[in-house]
Amino acid sequence: MNNNIRLILRAKQILKDATPMPFDCGQLCGGLCCKGSASDGMLLFPDEEYLYINNSDFSIISTADGNIKLLTCKGYCDRDTRPLSCMLYPVFPQISEADDRVEIRLIPDIRGSLSCPLICSDYYISRTFERAVRRAARCLITSPEHREFIDGISEEILEIYELRKMLTKQR
């Protein structure tokens, strides 16, 4: 088992019992984050696809160049087998370094459904969940590939925020 997979399994173990709300937040929206078509899916972390190759509950979709992999499901799954992106949702870690210190800030992941109540309302996400996401991120960024992946996705999310801000100013 390679190091990236080991780190993913460790991060998933950290997040296993952590949830954003003290109840099933899918009750607020009818499970929007688990709905979609066969072409909608969650981004897989580097090498995470190897955990799903023989799992018939999921399908792996690759881009033409094979660099980006998405995992799709049937709208339900065993919580323990969810991909890491699902376990982190509705936040994503943003990593920064200052004075030889790593800071992990959590940003709302608006790449998903903009009608997610946890993103577009004043719900407070559990502190226990936030701590678990930070611990999982600290674990993951020990891999250069995971660090690059996290940096790229958090940059993409921030660019979406900036674009939305610019578009709302033009109205």
C-alpha cells in the first residue's frame, strides 16, 4: 500500500464519526449533495481511486487526460466508504504557512450545490467536525501530492468566490 493511500485511510479514520451538524444535515435539503447524474461526482485525492476499483457502489470517471478523477455513486452509500471529498464537505481546508507554522483555515466549499443550507444559511458547523477536518488535513499534507491537490482546490474555491463577488457587483 503506497503512502498516499495510507494517509487517505488515516484521514478517513479521523473523519469517520465527525459530522458538520449534530443531526443528518441531509434532512434540511433532501440530501442534495448525494443527488446528481452519472457525470456528477466528487474529486478523488491522489491515488484514492485505488480504494474504489472493485466497489460496485461507485463508478470512477476520468478526464480525457486521466489527470482528474471523479467518483460517482448511486445516491446513497455506507458512510464509512464515502470518498474523502464527501467526508470534508461542506468545507475544504486552505493551507498557509507563516513563520514556520502551518495554518489550516476552513473555507465553505461552494463547488457543490449552492443551495446547500450549510453554505448559504447561518448554520454553525460543529467545532468537533472543524477540528477533525483540520487534523485530517494536517495528516494529508505530509504527502507532496496531497498538499499540491489541497492547494489547487482551495485556490479554485477562492477564485470562484472572487468571480461571484465581481459578478454580483456588476448587477
